[in-house]
Amino acid sequence: MSTILNAVKKSVLALLIAGTCIGAASAQVKPEQAIAYRQAAYQVIVWNWGPMAGMVRGSIPYDKAKFERNAKRVAQMVPALIEGFPVGSDKGAKTEALPAIWQNLPDFQSKMKAFETESAALAKISSSGNFEPIKLQFAKVGATCKSCHDKYKAE
């Protein structure tokens, strides 16, 4: 019995040490890693945004299932974005993020929160299939994107 107990204790200790190491490693993200992370998150959002924009503009037929799926994907990705902007990640790789983000972080975070809120609302309303309210909510999400790009993204 004591052999099993010792093995369990060693396993728990190993997990605690591994968790501490992983936590320490993730706390010291290199700027280029943060930039790559946020660019990847934006790429997923853009990939899903494009077909929805086409449907809203009427350039491709409205497909309820596809719109709903894409809206949910966008809503899932947005909360991850703020993680990609740690202090010090304004340099280290090519980025269109302006230094103004870190000079006015509370405003930037507020804009990102609005993007998160409006994206979640779009995901929710997209399941209704009622296209007119969906288009209105899509425009609200787009406005949150624009408010951030106008101030914090190099064009």
C-alpha cells in the first residue's frame, strides 16, 4: 500500500512541477509569439467573416447554416484576441498594430470588449434565420472592427 501511495505522491508532484513550468513558460511569451498568435486569430476571423459579408451584400446566396456556423466561429475567436496583445508585443515581428494600443490600453480593451459583445450577439441572432436583424447586427460588429482599426491599426 505504501508503494502505491508513494507512486501517487510522485505523480502528483510531477504534475504540479510540470504545471508550474508550463505556467512560467506561458507567462514569458516572446513578442514574436504574441504577434503570430494574434495574427492567426485574426486570420480565422477573416476567413469566417468573408462569406458572411458576401451574404449580407447579396454577392452570394444567404445560407443560414453557413452564416450561423461562421458567426459562432467569429464569436469564439474574439475573446482570444486580447491575449495576443501583451505589453511588449508592439515589436518583434512585422505587425500592423500601432504603439497607440499600449499607450491607451484601457481604450483598446474597451473596443475589443465591444467587438466581443457584438460578435456574441451576432452568433446568437444568426440561429434565428431572420436575415434583416442578422444584417443589422452584422453591421454593428463591423462598426466595432472599424472603431479599433481607425485608431489602432496601420493601414
